[in-house]
Amino acid sequence: MLDRFFHTKRAGLSRLGFVLSALVGAACGPDGEAAGPAAAVEARHPSWRRARVAVADGVSGALSIFDVAEDAWMAALPGDGPVSMHATESGDFAVLISSGRGEGHFLRAGVSVAPHDDHLHIYKFEPSLHELTIEGAAPGAVLSSAGQVALFFEGSAADGAPAQAAVVSEEALRIRGETPVPKWFVAEAPHRGAAAAVEGGALVTRPLPGDPEGRAEGVSFVNDSGSAEVILPSCPALSGAAPVERRVAFACEDGVLVVEPSEGGEGMIGTKWPYPGDGPACALVGHGPSGIVVGNLGPAAVFRIDAGTGASARFDVGAETCLFGIEPRGEALFALTSDGALRRIELATGAITMLDGIVPPFACEGQGPRHGLALMPDRVFVTAPGSGEVLEIDAEPLVMVERHVLGGAPSGIVVLGLDARNIDLAPGAH
């Protein structure tokens, strides 16, 4: 049952987008009430407050859902062991990956954005687990782009299971009473890789032959009929991937490989951009509307690169960077560092602001429940499994808003119900 909906004018949608992602004042307050004259002249609309935050316990896998508009923890769902979480492109779903059980399943956010002529309807309902479960050997990377979600399964040499990717559309996931059937793309021998859905097929990583560490060495375009075409240049020691609108970026030993549709629309082409400093990167995050990709360079530096032009810059962080992401408007990168601080890095200038001591110092790598980081306009959320807390922090300036005590070991965290259609809308909601 729908418990609430909102209408929001669609002015100014073209500059927005999300992935994996700061709004102040506007024509309506968070619950649809009329705002005062001062708020009416603000350029940003707080419709992002319709979003929700999902948190997974790092031991039990139990899910807790926080409603930002209500400022309340409004749902809890049982778990069956640790999971990693990934928000889909639309924000309608979280993908829950259980490496221990060899499966991926989906959480409905309980927030849905429906375009309607010159405005939007934002519907809210109870979050729930989707009926679909996708099984495979060693589930790993998840990439969401072009309305599709790709789950990469690394495979198992011992069991004779090849690496492969399962692709399912978000549109199919939204249909109640029907269980979608994923489309599968075989990715050759077992390896640590990734896949991304593109028009006419999928980009799938290729294994490095005979590599004992199971690394990838490049990317192939596999069409819907299963035929594969190698993308050049190669991508030695491939270690991360991120969608950027119609492009997909891959972190390679010698630069960032950007794959995009050819000008004629037939097939895919690759371009390699060098790193702005000593590489390689081991993780990438993309921001579609700006065409920017960010990544880490060594333990204590990050970079940005324009996926279309290769223009780039390197920024020293000042401490080992454990987690990072781009806020949804693409203006700043946030990093959680091993000294327990949260840093905001302006992508245009490299200027850094810092909030010290939000968590005790910690090692970036290790066993057991880990910290998590999730971004939304005006808010940063950090999980602290050691203290059983979820930290809510104002994004600008960096100020602690609240320490939510959940208990247990909150670890994985994603923002749901947030995408290009409700991040940064002009005043005029009704």
C-alpha cells in the first residue's frame, strides 16, 4: 500500500545524476509544507529527503532502514549472515551479495520516483525483500547502469564453474508478482573481474591466462547472442570498474580504460587515459552527469579524470584512504581515512576540509565487520561496527548531526530512493 506521495516540479533535471552519491532550502520543506520567502529563492529543492538509508549488520546481515524525511528508523528485516550492499542506478533497489551462500538478492527501497508530465510523483511504501535470488560461484562486483544491474560471479576452478555475469533490468524488478529471468554472459576462466550491461550486450572482463592470483587483463564486448569481441587497448591488472553514463571505466595498471559505443553505434571502442601520477588505482567511482571518474592512487592520494577528454588531477589526502565516494552533484569527494577522520575534497580545486575523530583509527584491510560510507545531498552516513552506531554528518560544513545507536555491528550502508530525478530540483514543488 502507498502511504504517501509528493509532486515535484522537474525544472533543472538535466545537470543531475547519481550513482554510488547538498541540498539546502527550497519551495517546500521535507514534509511538503510551504516554505517561507527566504527558502523560496533557494536554487535547490530538498526532495532528496524522501530518500532512505539501508544498513546491514556485519555479523547477522539483518537490515535496518532509516527514513530521512521522518528522521526515524522505520523498518528492520532479518538477515542470514553477512552481505555486501550496492544501490542500483535508480535507487529503487539494493543488491545484497552473500559470498558465503553464493547468491545475490534484492531489497526494495520503498521509495519510487515516477515522472508525470512536468513534475514527479515520489511514492513511499514499506521496504521488502524481492522474490528474485541469483545464484552462482563466488559472487563479486555489482555494476548498475542503463537501467540494468550486472552481478559478476568469479567462478570456481575447483568446481569447474566459469566466471559469468547475470544481468537483470530494473524495469523487470519493479513488476509485482513476476520473478525476472536474468540474462547470463559467460566470462571464460574463473577470475576476479566485473561486468556492465550496455546496449546490445555486456562488457565482461577477460582473465589473465595462468595467473595464480586470478586477475583480469582486459575487457570484451559480449553481444546478446554470446559472440565476444576483444576491446583494445588491453587492461593489465584490471582492478576496478565504474559506469559513467554511456561509458564504463576500468582501472588498469597503466591507466584508466574507458569503453563506450562507437560513433556509428555498432560495437564498442576503448580509450586509455594515463593516471595523473603513479598508479595504479584499485577502485573507481563514476559520476554520470559530469563524466568524471575518481579513484585512489597509492595509499594516501586520490584523483579525478574526465572520461571523455582524459583531463585529470591528483590530490594528496594526508592519510591512508579506506573508503571514498562522490557526492551526488559531483562537486566533492568524501574520504574516510585510517586515522578515523572524514575528509571532503573539492573536485574543482582540491581544497580539503576535515572532521577529526569520527571513529577510532583503524586498518583499511582486515577481517570482520568493516566501516561503511554512504553519501546524499547535505548528508554523509558512516557505519561504526565497533560501537554499534551509524553516524549522520552534515556535508558542508562537516559537523556531526547525530550518532544513531543501533547496536550489533552496523557495516554495509547504501542510500536508496535517490537518483537524477529527485536530487536537486528547482523550487516549485506542490
